[in-house]
Amino acid sequence: MILGIPKKRVLMIVAVLVGIGLIYVMGADKRASEGATGGSGGCQVTVTADVLNVRAAPDVHADIVAKFNHDAKTGAEPVVQNGFRKLAENKWAKTEYLQPVAGTNCG
């Protein structure tokens, strides 16, 4: 008994928590790659800034909805407005910090 709980029950709780943790960690990779992506036009870009803010609109004063670290790759749209490239619906980033990946169609 551990803290008045039978060993089998403690082991079962630990196993469930480890399983949930693994599912969460495995899903984090997918969430990170989808976080600000969505470009359906075959465009892919690499982030050149140390940290790149992704904004809700093509405006430096728009809310930050995500961030990318240097060398992150993400899908994008060929749409550019006010110096921002559209990454997905309500997700924009400054074009000066995005380098199109060779062989992709970024317009």
C-alpha cells in the first residue's frame, strides 16, 4: 500500500497518466506543425527570424496568435498584404522573415 492505496491501483493510475502524457506529447508535434499552417497552394516557407510572431491580421498591431522559432517550416498561401504573407485563415507573418522553400509555389 502506498498512502493507503493498493499497489495495483497506484500502478494502474501511473500507467494511465503515462499513456495520457505520451498521447499529449505525440499530438504536440502535430499541433506544432499545424499551428499556423494551412497553406493549400503548395507554398512552404522557412522562418529566418529568431522568433516570428504570427498575427491575426496583416498588421503589426494585430493580435499575436502563434510564434515560430528560427528555421521552422510552415505552409503558406501565395497571398501577400501590407508586407505580410497569409499562412492560414487569420494567421499572417511578415514576409521579410519568411524564405520560400525551393521547389514550392509561393506566387
